Amino acid sequence: MTYWIVNSIIVFALCVLCAGVLIPEILLIAYRRNLFDEVDERKIHKGSIPRLGGIAFEPVILLSIALVFGGNILFGYSGFVIPFASDAILMIAALCSIQMLYLVGMADDLIGIKYRAKFVVQIICAVLLLAGGCWFNTFAGAAGIGELSPWIGYPFTAVVIVFLINAINLIDGIDGLASGLSSIASAIYGISFLYLGRYDLAILSFATLGVLVPFFYFNVFGDVNKHSKIFMGDTGSLTIGLILSILGIKLYTTPMCDVIDFKPAVLAFSPLIIPCFDVLRVYTLRIRQHRSPFLPDKSHIHHKFLAAGMKPRTAMVTIISISAMFCLVNLGLSNFLDINLIIALDIIFWLIFNGWLNKRIARNNPEGA
């Protein structure tokens, strides 16, 4: 495993370095060409800020993995090739779907695309991944269900992939939130896959973490007046959402064995609880109010924190901390509780927490802004 830990560190470092160099160049181009995120009533940022940070994600991830891949071959370490070769169909499907969604996201950030068109492309990406073997062939005991037939697993997986892509996209509402939550997920997935011996997926996880770290810095600590602040845009959120859906599904469907002391399925969904639960809550609320679930509003969890009187950075740190808590608590519970009980406890906590947050909002703004 030491060999793969070293390679994971190298991939991570290369992604941090390359993204750290590329993002300032994207900022320079954006300011020269006046490519900014338009301010509207839903957005809380002030001033002209580019939303093209996600353009750095996909090329940096592929470049870094390719460099490490080539370096290992050059120095005679052919073992690096074996995991990727054994998962060749999945890797090809992942590459094609990531590239397709990356281009759609870039087009949306530059000229705008209707959500129906993005939805169709997301479905196509899901079909590609299904063809590559990325699907739920088991529920891992959730809802008392074990193995799944393709007739159920395929459509369910397609829905989950599209759902997760949009969950990451919709949680991207305040500085550092989407990148922070995605960083936690990428780190947990990377460590889990190293432990499970799925080294190709571990490399992809740490490469994803590597591009998110420098972006998080520019997004959270960048200064508008110094032209150093940037958003990831749909290019970034759609790309990261797709990658996390691939990693999450593959981890969830990894069977337990005697050499591991945790349930992979629990660690698969734990980092994504907040964006997933939030989207379910928001969609349900919009449908109950007879509104389209796809039209934007200010009802997401980060908007609720702001309405409760928190500053954006405080809200971001709080939400990310809650996500980390979900992961740690679920990991501990997975040793002696059934997955259904863990999910039930997560739902109960989420409902109680939202109830408390609603009461705080009511106290902070009696008129219900």
C-alpha cells in the first residue's frame, strides 16, 4: 500500500500545483474579457467576480494522473497500470462522461444553457457510466434489500447520478461550501479506496481533492479588489458532482470483507448527506408550493443559515463541520449498528436540526423573510 500512498500524494501535490498556477491565469483572462458572474436577488456576493474556476478542474485532474501514469512506466513501475487496466471500461466511461459534462458546464458559464439541455446531457452521462459498469448491483442491506437486478439497478443508478450532480450544483451558494463539502467527500473516498485496494479510484479521489484545495483558497480568501476571487461555476460543480457520484456508487457497492472494519456503504453516503438531504427538502417544498422544483430560489440550507443571522463564512464553516460530524459519527456507528438504523438516525437529526433552524429564523425575523 505504501507504493500507492506515495503515488496518491504525488497526484494530489501535482493537482494542487497545477490548479494553483492555472486559476490565476483564468482570473486574468476573465478580467480582461469581462467574464463575470451576474449579480441578482438570489446572490449574496458584491462586485464583479469570475465564475470560471471550474475550467481548471478536469484538465488538471487528467494531466496530473497522466503525468504520474507516464512517470511510473518510465521508471519501470508497471504496477501502476494494473488497476487502471482492470477497470479500463469504467475509466473510459468516466473519462467520456466527465469530458462531456465539463464542456456543457463551460458553455453554460460562458453563454448560458437551459436546464433541460443540461438535464439531457446528465442522463447521457449516466447511461455511459452504466455501460462502464458503474451501477447499484446491491443496496447493501438498506431497506432490507441486498442484491439488485439490472432492471432495477440501472434506472435507480441513473436517477442517483443525475440527483448527485445537481445536489453538488445546487449547494454551491456561498463561498467555500461546495468545494469544502466535496473536499471532505474526496478525502474520505480516497482513504477508503486505498484501504480497500481500489487504487485507481483512490488516485481519482486524491486528484479531485488536489484541484479543490487551491480553488477553495481563491474562492474563500480571494480579494475582489485585488482580482483574486473566483467561483467554480457550473463547469466546476457539474464536473465535481459527476466524479463524486462515480466514486460514491463504486464505494457503496464494494462488498465487505474480513480485512476491513467499516461498512463501505456507510462511508459512501455520509459525506453527501447534507447536499442530498437539502435538495430533497427543497424539491419537496417547491412541489408543495406548486412551483417547479428546478427553478432557483433562496430556500437552500445556506440561505437558511444566512436568514438565521449568520455571516456567510460562519455558515460555511458550520455546514462543513456538520458534514464532518455526520461522517465521523456514522463511521463509529457502522461497527455495531445496521445501516438502516444509521440512516434513520441521520434523518431524525436532520429533521430536528432543521426545526431548530426554522425557530431561530423566526426569532431573527418575525416577518419570515
